[in-house]
Amino acid sequence: MGDILSTGFATLLAGLLGSIPFGLLLTRAAGLGDIRSIGSGNIGATNVLRTGKKWLAAATLLLDFGKGVLAVVLVSWLFGPGLTPLAALAAVLGHCHPPWLGGKGGKGVATALGVFLGLGWGVFVTAAAAWVVGAAASRISSVGALAAMASATVAGFLLLPLDGAAAVAIVAVYVVMRHEANIKRLLTRTEPRIGQGK
């Protein structure tokens, strides 16, 4: 019974942390209205950047990343490291499907990078480096995101125990699935560059 309760509380805690919609909260606090009404309608940092407020996009990125790290670290501290893979999944799902926004959240890249750091710094460094290289070379955010998820999956299986590696792989695949529309635009060469369009 105790294990079931611990698992339930850990999942709920990580999911609630992940569900905090920082992009929406910050843009409203800055007097910019509802971020969902511009660009892609997404609540993540890439769409916040389309407001022209780079500092606001950076703050969104850091906070979305930070809640991913916190979810994993806090669950590990309170319930033990055995539940950290579950916390990683719950945090990303919470970000992508916050109940406060009708289940319509972000694509999960920054929060995924955060949980990767919580699970293993080597996975995070690999994924972050891939994102920087991919985004810088293409000037397209989704290219960086896809490169990061692919690299994280490989690094996870090389560096983490099987349960942690599986969690990284599931998170990565889910984030890639959230980029379905971006992938279609990449294939037709209509995907906008960073700070532009959708």
C-alpha cells in the first residue's frame, strides 16, 4: 500500500510541477495578453519569442527547464531515486497537457531537457549540445529539438540504467510526436526560422 501511495504522490507532484504554464503566466504578467493567440498558439519559449521580448522567452525557457529538473530531483529526495523515471514522464506530460488549459500545453522540449538533467547530466549535455548545433546550423528551432531528442535517446542507453534510459526514450519519442506539424513543414521546406511565423 505504501509503495502505491508513494508512486501516486510522486506522479501527482511531478505532473503538477510540469503543468505550470510559465509562458502564459509571464506574457500575461508583462501585459502581452494570451500567448496562445499569436504565432503557433503554443505556450513555450519559441512562441514567446514571437512577441519580440527575448528576455521573456529566455525566462520561459529557463523556468520550463527548471520545473523539469525540480520534478525529478524533488521526487528523488522525497520518495527515492527509483521513482525518478516516472517523475520525468509525469513532468513532461504535465507540461504538454496541463489540466488548467484544457490539456493544451507546450511541445515539451525545455521540460524534457530539464528531466534529462535530473536523470543524468551526461544525457542533458549531449541533448543540449545537439539542440544548439541543430538550431544554430539551421536557424530552425524544431531542427534543434529533434536533434536533441535523438541524441538524448542514444546517450540515455549508453549512460543510464535501463529504467532511466527507457524514460528518456519515451520522453524523446513523445516530444518528437508533438512536433508532427513541424516535421511536415520541414519536409516541404516551409518551417519558419527562429522568431518568425509558426
